[in-house]
Amino acid sequence: MDTFAEDLKTRTRKFAVAVLEFVDTLPRSPAAETVARQLARAGTGVAGHYRSACRGRSHAEFTARMGIVADESDESELWIDVSEQRQWGEVARRDWLLKESGELRAIFCKAYNTAKSHERARCARRALADEMTSRAAVIG
């Protein structure tokens, strides 16, 4: 695997750990616990699903999993933003997480869109090749 992917694995793992540390600073109220649970799932999901995408057995599987990573990144950013609006949790961690979640969301959304574009191009080439094969069979 390339160094960019390995660096991103490290970065997403660091993000997951930081999310869990931040969740521990949230107040103990029903509303905050709901956000904490959602953020913990989404934040750790970024790292887990990215690792899974890197192990994809096909380009289509990689693309689908990258879509999940993009969704988890976006959801993480949402819950961190909610905690900021409510002024919950340790400010320094929250500020870092908000910045990092935005950067990760941008990276994974771009990666997903690129992979999806390549998937569409692959399907179009495959369809064209199938059509050419069919025409050749009719002629031959």
C-alpha cells in the first residue's frame, strides 16, 4: 500500500482516539449522552471503514466503502458541531476535532467522487466492449 494510504490510516486512527477522549469530556445528561454515543460510533467508524476500504477486493467494493467513510466523516463533523453549539466538552479538543473532521470529510468526499467517476468510466468501457463483441458475433 502506498504511503499516503498508510498516513491516512494513522490519521484516522488518531482521530478515532481523539473522538473517544473528547466524548469522555461531555456532560452526563440525556442529550449529551445521545450525541456522545453517535459521535463515538461515527468517529471510530471513519478509521474502521477506511481500513476496510483499503482491503477492498475490487474497485467497486473500494468505491462503496469509501462512500461509507465519507458519510461517517460528515456525521462526525455534525456531532462535533452540535457539541460546539451546545458548548459541551473540552474546548481545545473540540476545536481540533472540528477542524480535523472537516479536513477528513473533504478528503474522503473527494476520494469517493473520484473513485465513483472511475467506476462509471470502467462500466462504460465494459459496455462498449460488450457491444463491440456482440456486433462482431453478428457480422462473423
